[in-house]
Amino acid sequence: MIMNSLLLGFGAPGPLELAIIAGIILLLFGGSKLPSLMRNLGRSTNEFKRGMTETVEQEDQPASSDESN
């Protein structure tokens, strides 16, 4: 953990920094578009996780067509 903060030069953002970032995002995108942006972000995150688990499951399965000969 010390190495990560040394590499970036910063620690993890605190509550005040997160509130400032949220306020800037709200100003940029507006209150009406923010729910749809978050919904799309959640869907893309779920799709990414699903793709990662499918990839891991495919790697775990043995290649039966190559071993049958």
C-alpha cells in the first residue's frame, strides 16, 4: 500500500474530494442525465464481470477435441 501511494504521489481520495468530484460531475452532466449515465455504467460493469467469468470458465475446461486423437 505504501508503494501505491509513493508511485502516484497521492493517497486515496477522502470524503471531501469525493464530494467535490460528485459535484463537478453533477454540474457537467446535469441532474436529468445522471441516472441514465449511472444505469449504463452499472450495465457495462455487469457485462464486463459476466465476460470475465465466462473467460475463466472456458480456460478451466479441457480441450477435448485436441486430446481425442
